[in-house]
Amino acid sequence: MIYRTSTGLTPMLGVLALASCGDRGADPPTAPPPEPPVNPLVEARCESGTANQYPCDRIDLVSKLEMHQIDAQSVVSDLWGWTDPVTGTEWALVGHSSGTSFVSLGDPRNPVYMGVLPMTQGASSSVWRDIKVYNDHAFIVADGAGPHGMQVFDLTQLRQGGSAPVTYAATAHYDNVASVHNIVINEETGFAYAVGSNSGGEHCGGGLHMIDIGDPANPRFAGCFADGSTGFNQTGYTHDAMCVVYRGPDSEHRGKEVCFGANETALSIADVTDKDGPVAVSVARYPDSGYTHQVWVDAAHEYLYMNDEFDEFGSFSQTRTLVWDIKDLDDPIIASEFLGSTAASDHNLYVDGNLLYQSNYRAGLRILNIEDRENPREVAYFDVEPIGEDEPGFDGSWSNYPFFDSGVIAVTSMNGGVFFVRYSGS
């Protein structure tokens, strides 16, 4: 999720020049023959620092689909995952400039592109497309897309198979928002939170536009929350968030539905239990902020991990990840700052157990061990676009999905499609 008003997003071409061997009956060459072309679709273990042509450490390549193989016309952006509770098949839901593609991982070494849900009719193509899942339905939004609204898609349709690829239609459409930067879902409560809403409908200041999705095919507006002390325009704009039923050590808030918002200029914590009367719990700022982009909390609700998308352009020559101690929700504090091994801008990150999975744009997927919550350490990486330096900028990996039971991790490459990889470390 690049800052919404940024300009100059120029996809890197990422074209590899591959030489072909001469005819079998030709004279012997005066120089050693070129290496045969590398097939980027072939499964490969990470050995001696590469898996096929991709730089890596303890992450193996399982498979890859190029952009044209998922009908992506331009930038591949966000993605999410779904596991069919009936068949057990894992699915990657891949967002791109013109729609959402559905990829079956029944055999992750041979992923199958099954079809696409095009963007809402009348909407504009957009590099920002975000997807989350609740109750076997996908909820999809797009920013800078005009009257896109929120698409709802019944994922059980994917079981029908048929002659792929299929062009699907939305199951339902929620039009009380237009362009939306991101969609957040609390699967435990059945509420969705459209954030960064703009250009139509109920904006909620760009903050939390709350939607009851208990009946997925009939989403209903539930209320707004925005902390006007945050955001560059002081409207409470939320770029991304995570909402949970809080079970951490702060007894005052235990059992409440709490949203942790990345609000451009600060961390915003809100109690949204009462949708008619949500309240601000706290706002926390930090030194050398550039753009407060995205957050994720650990399972114990004691620590929060934050990426700042712009700080590598300013005060930091290494990727900075902020570690917040949130044991007291009324007074969150910075516990530590982790500086990565490259200078790449950081983007989406997710926590699963003791591992933190970061999509760090030009440095690709980075995995951190956070068993010691306040002292992360990098244990693995996989660079999906190994061209140029791992420096600040907006090419490479936009996002990843590390929650499949199979251990397969889906990783988007903005200019290269979608990768499926596996962490080989302990």
C-alpha cells in the first residue's frame, strides 16, 4: 500500500536476457557456450545463496506464475489466502490493477489459475487492490478507483472447477464507500473496517468505516471512528489496521474489540466494541516518522510490529521495523527498533507464532525470528525481483500470505507475478 497520493510509480521491467545455444552441427565456438536459459517456474531449493536465479537464504522456491499467467495487465499488489473447509484446498487470492485472480494450490508445485473477478464495472484501474476473507467470502476494495465500492465474492464457487480460466461476477456489492485504500476484517466478530475511504459514500474521515458482514452477502453500515488528532490532514485517516478481541494483559480493556490503526503520523488505538459509540484509547507517536503504514500484533496481544514506509528515504539507511510494547493500551511505548540487512523500504508484515514475515519491496520477502519479542533477528529471505540495488523505492514485493497450514508462503512481485515459496529453517 504505497502512500495514496504518491506519484511516479514506475514498474521495473525486470526482463532477463537469455541467450540460446547454437545449432547442433555448428562449428565449435571460440568461447564457452552460454548457459542454458533458467526456467523460473521450476521448483528449486535454496542452495549457495540462490534458488534458480533468485537470491535467497533458507527459503525454497516452490513455483511461480508470471503476470500474464494470472491475467494481470499491470502491477500485482496485495493478496490474501483461503483454505476451502470442505476440500482442504488452499487458494491464493491475488490482487492486480484490473481485478482479483484466484489460484488453486491443490498441488503448490503446479499452481492452477482458475479465473478472475474483474474490478467493479465503471471503476478505474488501480494499483491499490486489497483483499480479506470472512466466512468463505472474499471482500475486495480498491483505492484511486472511482466508484469501485466493496466487492463480495462467494469463494465456494471455486469448487465448481470447469474450464479455466473463468470470469466471475461479484456475489454482492457494497456502495456506501467508493474508493477505499484497505479492508480490515475481525473474523471473530464478523465486522469489516474499510480504511482510507475517499471520493464517494461515507468517508468517516478516512478512518474506520465499520461494516457488519455477519451475513456476507448483505453487508450493512455500522458506524464510524476517526481520531482527528492523527493523519496528515488531521481527519483521522487510517492507512491500515488490525482489529482483534483484546486478550492481552491490560485488564481494563480485556474482552473489548480493539483496533490498532496505522494513521500516517501515529499509532491509533480505539475501542470499537460499541459501534454507535467507539472511543479513542490512545495515540502514540515516535521519532523520525515518515509514513506510519501498517501494523500487526502478536498472539498474546503484548507486542505490536510496525512498518514506516518512508523513513528509509530520510533518517535511516537500513530498513527499520518498530517494536511496540502494548501491555498497557493507554500508554504504548517503543520497546526497540530493528534495523534490517538492506536499505529497502518496508511494506506489509505479518506475525505467525514466533516468525515475522515482511514484504520489503526491493529486498523481497524477509523472515524475522521474534521469539525474543523485543529483539528480532533476520533468519531468511527471498528476493522476488533481483535486479538493481535493495534500496528505498516502490518495486519488488508488495505483500505476502504466510498463514497456510501447508507452510507454503504466497508472495507478490509487483512486476513479476506471484511466487510460492517455503521456509526451510527450523
